[in-house]
Amino acid sequence: MHEVAGTTPEGDFIINVGPQHPATHGVLHLVITLEGETIKKIEPHLGYIHRSIEKMCESLTYRQFIYVTSRMDYLSAHINNHACALCVEKGLQVEVPLRAQYIRVMMDELTRIASHELWWGALAMDVGAFTPFFYAFRERETINEIMEETCGARLTMNYMVPGGVMADIHPQFQQKVNFFIALYKKKIEEYNELVTGNIIFQNRMKGVGFLSAENAISYGCSGPVARASGVACDVRKRYPYDVYEQVQFEEVIETGGDSFARYLVRIREMEQSVHIIEQLIDNIPEGDFQAKTKAVLKLPKGEFYQRVETARGELGVYIVSEGGTTPYRIKFRSPGFSNLSALNEMAKGGKIGDLVATMGTLDLVIPDIDR
Amino acid sequence: MTNEELKIALFNINASLTFEEGGEWLNVLVPVNEFKPLAKTLFSEPEFICNYLFCLTCVDWKTHLTMVYHLTSLQWQHNLVIKVVLNRDNPAIETVSDIWKTAEFLEREVYELFGVNFIHHPDLRRLILTDDFNGWPLRKDFEDPVNMIKL
């Protein structure tokens, strides 16, 4: 049911935002009920990019289905692949070589920085500052080059496979990552100077789109959205996977619950990601990059669940296996879906002009919600 | 609580529950008419406080449907899986969207993909598909000769 824009009998105004709208960052369609300029209700309509990945995966083997998941949250392609690889490994009880674990975690963190960079540039552009977008893409390009060299792709990497990673790192990988870290540490100050400390930006963000800790839990929010409301939910800390147990990092938590708190969480998370990479990059152990697995993978009968922390929050992969070469049923618990469901709660009572700031800090990736 | 402690605590409140073990987490099978009271208990009792519903889905077993609820307690750090077997011809279950608000969207998704009717759901409409769509796409016997590519 697609409501037509117009006036309701109560005198409320109904408008449609999207599916083609620059601020929704993809094909998201919101039907908004307004009373004057105040938002009364937001109703998301989904499905414009639904590919039914879950159904598709039912006819793909355990080696094949991982590639489809790069297309869900395309900004966290590595981390999606990582979740699937871990879930299959859990079923097969494969021990992943330490070298592969190091590479995987570093790739995850590089992805997280690249994703947050894009969010940062896009958010600033949403609220009217054009320049930060170019700054963000300049640094993001350095990460993309690193990815391109090692994985052969810039967006949908498909680098992680059950048992490890597909190929060894490029000989120049360590040098390039070290270069990036040194560069990035200088640039983050530029970011803070340009946007974080900007009084116009702060005024647009502070007190906008408030989400209480109680609601964040009830709506199943995760990632920076929940952590900005004071909910400690970092999967890397709570249920560590691969070498996350051995690295030192701080779980970034803010208690403001507004858009500015969500902004600060992501900015500080990027610094933590750099800190994690720093600890690993010079200590990559020698050895295999992939464990020996059979050509055809068969998971034992049963159910397997694996969760990881993507740039947007908790991604869960739930595999129901009947003992065959393809999953009987697969479910992806995507972070964006739950975060989007809290949008009505966050934007209700606010002004329509603030909606863009609220949505920007939710960091929605629509293919991840639609799957 | 560990899986074993959870099992004992759950057995004490309802002796008709059956358990599936061997997996990572404790799986609790509950009859459909006792599901809602159990969900309320798990949410509110101080020994459980399962306040975070992180996954809600359904599995089509060809003879029946199984609703699967993954719960976690952010306070006590335990995980729990609740399963409810539903009749395939006319599946219906009480909504949990009044307990966990995230369920409102997740149930709408399950409704349109599996055709499960959530009783007392505030707004049970299709979320992804068009309103005139026929059939339940994620069921195993769903056939769409036009849009589906067989591999």
C-alpha cells in the first residue's frame, strides 16, 4: 500500500521521501506523516532492491554462497564474507592458520575504516558541507588500492574462504598499510578540525534523533547506533572471533544517544581500528594462509550460528544443515534492518529538516536491509 | 547462566518443555499455546532477563514450519533459542512485538515470506513484496516460473 502524497482528514500532511532520494543513500522509501513541520510517523517501505539472497543461497554450495553475501552490505564485504566463512568453519570444525586469522582481522578493520570514511563524507554532505566528501574519498582510495592489490577487487572482495583466505597478501601489503596508518593519523586531526569541532555541524547534530538505551535494546539495535546510547554490544569484545581476543582495543561507548553521539562513536572507532591494525601489521606470523579442506564441503546435520561486528553492527549467519552440500535454510540477521526499525522512534516529534541528520547517523545500506 | 543451569531453571517453570542439546546454545521446544507466557517470563524474570531478540526467523520443514527465536541477555550474557512448531496449512502464533519492539518488523518479514499469521500484531502487512503477490516465497514448494532461475 503506497500512500499518495496529500492531506489526511485530520489535517496531517503525507509526503514520500524516496525511493529515489539522495539522502536515503539507496532505494529506501519512507512515507512520512507530518503535522506542520513535525514528524508524526515514519513508515519505511522496502523491497526495491530485494534479491532474495536467502532463497538463492539454498541452491548454492558452501563455497559458492559466500560470494553472494558481498552484495548485501557492500561496504563491509570482507566482514560479511568473514561471518560466512566462520560459520562454515564452525560446522566443519576446521582450525584456521594463525596467518590467515591475522590477515582476516586486518582486512576487517581496513574495511571498517573505509566504510566509516564513506559514511563520514556522505553525512557531512547530507547536512550541507560538500568538501569533507572529497577528503574522505582521498583516504578511502588508499585503502581501496591496498584491497585491489591483494584481493583483485575494490568493492566486492570475495577474499575470505572457509579455512582461511583465498590468496596470500601482496608483497607490498605491509609497507602500504604502514604508509596508510601514518597518513591516516595526520588526517584524522584534519577531520576533527573540519567537521567535529564545527559549531554549525554540532548544532545540526546535537539533541537530534534521540534513542534511549532501553529502546536501543528493544529495537535490537547494534553497532555504533546502540553504543551511542550506552549499550555495550560490541561482538568483537563479547564473543571474540579469530585474533580479536589477543589485540588491545577499547569498546567505544557514548551515552548521549543523539546523532552527535553516534557521530563521535564512529569517529573514535576509526581510531581504534587503526590501533588494532598497528598491533598486527608487523607481526604477521609465517605459515599457511589457508587450512586444508576438502574440495566439496559438507556440513554435518545441525544448526550453526555465527555473529560478527560489521561496520554497521551485529551480522548473524544462521545455517540449518541437513548434511548435504548446500544449506537447507540460511538466514542473515542484518544490522541495518533492526537499526531502521528504530527510525520511527528516533525521528518522531522532531522536525523534518532533522530527519536527514538522523538517517545519516544510522548509516543505512539498503541492500543490507533488503537482502 | 550456563546451558545446564538454564535448562534446570526453565524446567522448574514449565515441565512440559522439551530441550535439544548438542548445539552451541540450548534449544527449547515449546508448544504454540504456551509460547507467549514463556516469552514474557524470559523477558521479565530477573534470573533470565532475555532482553535482546537478535534473530527471529522461520524454517520450512515441508511437513511443518518451525519458528526460531534467538534471545540473549545483555545482563547475564547467556543465549537461548526458542523453537515453536507450527501447522503448515494454517500457521498462527502470538506476536512478541509487544515484548521486543524489533519483532514488529521481523514478524512482518516472516509473514510475507512464510505466510505465518501473527495474532495481535499491530500492523501485519507486507514489507518487501507488493500487496498483490501470490504465494510464500521462502517455502520449499514455492514455484515462480517467470522470475526464478534454477541452478
